[in-house]
Amino acid sequence: MMPTFPYATDTSAEAFEVQLECLRRMSPQERIRRTCAMSQRVKQMAFEAIQRRHPELSENEVRIKFIELTYGATLAAEVSVRLKERSIGRHG
């Protein structure tokens, strides 16, 4: 019996079963490795999307924008202040 998805998917029931079987055959370490790799790729895609929308932002500003969008403005502002303090400490 196939699970009901609460969201739209372009994966057929047959393809989903194959994907599940592949996951079941992987070792826990391989699942973790693949999950981390996918997570890193999604994060990179988010950075690239922010850069496309805001080409005027520096690399650090893109990171701050990512933090703002992901974790909220309060944390982003605090990280921004800390980065500026570190930068001043190194150069001042």
C-alpha cells in the first residue's frame, strides 16, 4: 500500500518504491553521507538564488541574507554585528 503524500509530487508510485528499496539497502553511514551531500547542495542553491536576486551583495552579505531568510532577522542582525566586530578586531 502506497502512502498518501500531503504535497504534490512528480514521482510515480513505482519510482517511489524503487527509491525506498535503494534507501533500505544503504548502510546508515551511506544514508547520512548522502543526506549531508544533498543538504549541502540545497544550501548552495539557496546561496546562488540569493546572489542572483541581489548581485550587489558581498559573499558575507549573501550569508547574512540566508540566515535572515532561514532563521530570522534577529539572528541575522546579531551574526552581522559579530562579523563586523571580528573584522574590526583583525584590522584595528
